[in-house]
Amino acid sequence: MQIIDLTKQSIELLKKLIQTPSYSKQENLTADILAEYLSSYDIEIHRRLNNVWAFNKHYDASKPTILLNSHHDTVRPNKDYTKDPFLAQVIDEKLYGLGSNDAGGCLVSLIATFIYFYDQKDLQYNFCLAATAEEEISGSNGLELVIPFLGDLEFAIVGEPTKMDLAIAERGLMVLDCVAHGKSGHAAREEGDNAIFKAIKDILWFNSFEFEKESEQFGPIKMSVTMINAGTQHNVVPSTCEYVVDIRVTDAYSNEEVLEIIKDNVISEVSARSTRLKPSCIAKDHPIVLAGIELGRNTYGSPTTSDQALLSIPSLKCGPGDSARSHTADEFIYLQEIFQGVELYIEMLNKIVK
């Protein structure tokens, strides 16, 4: 099938997706649409909850597999919308609608790419397409749920709006709940051991500590104390002081390594809400990155978190659209961006799979 025809059909698919509300955890109807669309090409689909995936026709277990992944859930439209977020209207070559840019354009472009390669023989790689749920809330019933069913994966292209530039690294995220412990007492009699002062010592450490290693893409790890709470009344020395730390982890360390370093340096009780949103990266000399560079794409480190954080394999974040439009009122994607996305995905992959 010609790339231009695939792209036109992808735009029609995107319109259907926009017209169908798919808030995180409520993506069942868009999952139906995606399953029906792939089945119309005689592609065998697999589904678990609201996740849909498929493998190329000539899948060969002896070959490495490329994962093509993007999500079909959306945030809720914000109050500043002036257009119907579910109308999917085209104005001045822009397709408006909730999820058009984040990440519908990426998803349908990857689907077109998968269909392009689907029945080709003698490729050096297999393809696995995964259209997944709950990305916007980092939920456990999205990509994380289906990874065990996808088999061994060599690397991934994760579709997020990057202007088709190459995000070769992404920050991870950890949120820490910390408690400094003291001893309560009467403020007037200088009794007790004030937990606030203990917390202050640790907070100053979070503010000033510099990790030994720095990321080439991001520089140092960023730690920010963002919430604090202590005390019950004015004349009681507090026995506990609770605070929250937001940590943007780089590819220089794993989340677990960062957590261990913190626990070795503070006196507060520290617990991570989760360590599952890992930093990710792909080597700048990886074949898919070199293929993109050869086509004139720029490389950079992405400050935003995506489903890359759930993958333990090299992954490249790349897709049509602009991250600056994500979650904005009157979200849109240029039709030309989708044409460019399909074309560049295919050109990049053609350089390594044949």
C-alpha cells in the first residue's frame, strides 16, 4: 500500500479516536476502534483490558523485535476549550480535538508504519505494535500490564509528540514521603525534641547535595522539597514533621541507586511511593538513532515522562506533533505533521530492517 494512502486512512482513524472519549481507565471504546481497524487489514490482534497489540505476519522468534508503542488514553479537556474537544474538525490544515497531538497523531502514524511493514518478508527484525492505555496517569493496566505478553524486545520507538526529533533520554521520577521524628513536649518549658529542626537539616541536604555522576543529556539530578506538614497546636513541640520530595532522576543513576544514596545521608524515615518510573535512554550511536540523524533529525533529552519509564530496553521517544501543545485548550495537530511522521518512521526503519 502507498504511504500516502496509509496516511490518509490514518487521519480518518484519528478522527474516530478523537470523537470517542477515552479518559484514562475509560479507553474501552477506542480499544474497540483500534482492534476493528487492525482486523480490517486481516491482522491478528491481541487484547487485554484496553490494550491492543499485534505482531507482523512473518514473525520469526529467532529475530530481534522492535516495539512500536503509543497510547490512546487522554486527559480530560480543560476549562479553556473554545472548540468541541470531540468534534475532530479540520480548520486550516489543522485537526483539532482532545488527544489529537498527545498522542493520537503518533499512534496512528505508528499504526500506519506497522501496516506498511506487516506482510513484508525477509526483514531483519520483527515488529510488535502496542496501542496501550493509562499512560496519562502512569497506570498499572497499560503498557506495564502487557509487556510480559510481547516477548523479547530489542528496542522500542515510543510515540510522543517530539516534532519527529529524537528524544534519546528521558528523566525518571520518584516521589518520596519523608518523616523526621522527634519527641513532643510543652513549648513554654523547652521540653521535647523538635522534629521540625530535624527535618530542616535534611531539607537543606536535599537542597544542596550534588550527585557524583551527571547525565550527558540532562546534567545533575534535580531534587525539590515540595510539601511539608508538622504540628498540632502552637504550644506543643511536634514529634513528627512530614515532607515530600520530588526527584527527577537522570540516566546517570537508577531509581534504586538514588534512593539508597538518600537513605545513607538523611536521618528522616524515607519511603518511595514508587520506583517504577525509571530514567531511560538509547545510545546515540544506536542504528535507529543514526538513521534518524541521517534524515536530519535532532537529538535531545526529554524532561517529560512517558511510557518509556516502564521499559527496561533501549527506547527512542519520537513522534509527530509538538509537546508544547499537549494538554492545552483547543489541542490540534497539523495534517502535514502526520504525513511527515509516517514517512519519517518508515524511512528510519527501512534503513535498519532491510
